[in-house]
Amino acid sequence: MKENFWRGMKNRVLQLLARVMPGAKTWRVRFHRARGVRIGSDVWIGYDVILDTSRPYLITIEDRASLGMRVTVIAHFRELQGVKIEADAFVGPGAIILPNVVIGRGAVVTAGSVVTRSVPPWAVVQGNPAAPIARCGVAFNLQTTVKKFARSLRPLSAAEATKAGKGTASRAAPGSEESKCA
């Protein structure tokens, strides 16, 4: 699909403004919404976040999700399309989210991780490629202290980590026929 020149210019100007403006819960969210990103309420977006530059409408960020500074979300590559970040999810600074991924409700993506496949709800993932390492019992958001969050973590055994890692690949991609039926 060919991009309209003027729409593309507007999109890129809004992207640049969203990257540098203050207001993690106000201005940045507004600029990304104006670009076409579907964003719920009470979402926090850090500095220098890049949400797909040419097809922002393929990204959905649900209520109370948080994106740390310098997160990059790539929503399309050839036939792979869409990224969904569910409610109460936290994506740490410098993380990269690739196309065809769902970050589950309450999930935590640690700093610098590269997410190549979907993350189950309430899982903590880290690494390149990101792999499940723990389960969390509370959402990691602005109202939760690090101490409370750390106390809720339950490390995965090797068998659980393997099972959780395999289970994420079968999750329906946003926009796919499977996800529309769910």
C-alpha cells in the first residue's frame, strides 16, 4: 500500500513532536492518537518512543499501559502486521517490539529486551529474543512500588519457562482472523 505524501509528512511531524514533548500522559499520548495509534486511557509514554513511523494505525495500546523511554514498536514487516499492548502492561526502556506480537495484560518486558513473539498475561520476559523468566502478581505501574512488585514475583522453573515460551507462539496476532473471533 502506497503512502500518501502529505499524510506521511503530517505523521512524521507528529511522531517527532511526540518523541520530544513533555507530558508522558498528555501531549505525547495526544500526538500519537492524532497519528492513528489506538490508545486507551491513563497510558504513560516515555521520551523518545518510536511507534511505527508509517503505519501507526496497526498499534493498539490499552488502558494503564506504560512504555519506557526509547521503546521502539515496529508494527509491520511484509505480511506480519500489528502490535497490541494490553491493559496494565509495562514495557521497559529501550525494548523493541516486533510485528505480530501481543503483550499480555499485566505483562512486564524488561529493559532492552527484543520481543519477537507474544507475551502471556502476567509474565515477565527479558533478553534477545525475550523469554519468560517469572510471573507477576500485580501490575507494575505508577501506583505500585518496586518493593510490592518484587514481592509478587514468582520465578519460573525450567519446565515452566519452556512451556511458557512455547505457548506464546500460538497466540493470535492482532488483526488476524483468530484474534477477531476471541
